[in-house]
Amino acid sequence: MARPRSPLLNQERIVTAALALVDAEGLAALSTRRLAAELGVSGPSLYNHFPTKDALLDAVADTVLGEVDLGMLGREPWPDALRDWARSYRAALTAHPNLVPVLAHGPGRRASALRMADAVFGALVDAGWPRGEATRIGALMRYLVLGSALASFAGGFVDDQRVYAADYPHLGQAHLLAEHRGEIDEGAFETGLAALIEGLALRFERLGPGI
């Protein structure tokens, strides 16, 4: 009986396997040798699809950004559109937290990243924001989303009241934070997002018609 053939190696299969590996074990686990073993192929065969590890990481990052919903941009009023887009953006990043350091770099040549930047900038300009302001707002939103997805503030505290009780009088409940990290981190993001958009709405009003 003939041996079953391995699935055809292609870019999509490689990217899917690489993302699964990074999700499970972190960026340090990703290597040509390890990925080839996961795929059941020889290491050099990967180079037919991605000449370098950086090229592969770019493709993986772009796949994640492709999960972000852009449909509201240019369709909803700009405050609602920014809010909904930021939530979708953060959801994509928090689903793949180990990849956030790669995503923190600029869009470069990544198609999904460039489509997202174009959609955000275009929606703001079409809504009446000056181009310079639109650029800064896009960057500001990105800082908020990436920062909130990079690490857990609440998860940084240890579950030991003795660490805080003696020397940090205002941190008497800090040992409980890690237990509620999801709620706290999500709440912090939503608080920052609301404050940011409310502040931008006031700025938009001050700039007035003619902007």
C-alpha cells in the first residue's frame, strides 16, 4: 500500500503552524528547525516560501491583523467607528499575546497593517479631521491598544499580602489583583478608550467647522 502523502506545503500552512507554535510556547520557540519538525518537512523547504525568519514573522503578524474588523471605518460616526475598531484590534492582539512585540513595530510592507492604517486615516480625514491630526490620532489609538495588550497590569502583582502590607500602605488589597486580572485589564482599557474618545470629541468641537 502506498504511503499517504503529506499535505502540500504552502505559505498558509506554514503561517498557521508558526502562529500555533508562537501562541503555545512564545516567540523564542519559533525556529526553522522546530517549525519544519512540526510540519514534517525538511528545514530548507521552508525557505522556498519564506527566505528569512523575519519574513515569516511578518506574514504571521499580518495574518493576525487580518482578523481586525475594519468595516465600521468610514461607515459609522467617527467616535463610534474608532471605539469599535479599537475593541476589534485589541481582541485580535489579546488572542495572540506572544506576538504583540512583533506587532508593535510599524506596518512596513505588511498588507493587512497598511490596509488598517489606510482605513483609519481615511475615515478620520473624511470625517473632517485635518490630516496631521488624523495621523496623530491613529498613532495614539495604536499606542493604547498595543499597550493594553502587551502585558497585564493586574497580573504583575503576587498573591502574597505580606509583600505589600508593611511598606505600601495603599496596596493592602494588591495581592488580590492577579485573581481578577481579566476584569481589571479589560476595565482599564475601556476606561482609557472612553476618556480618549471623549477628549477627542471635545477637541473636534473646538477645532470647529473649517478644520
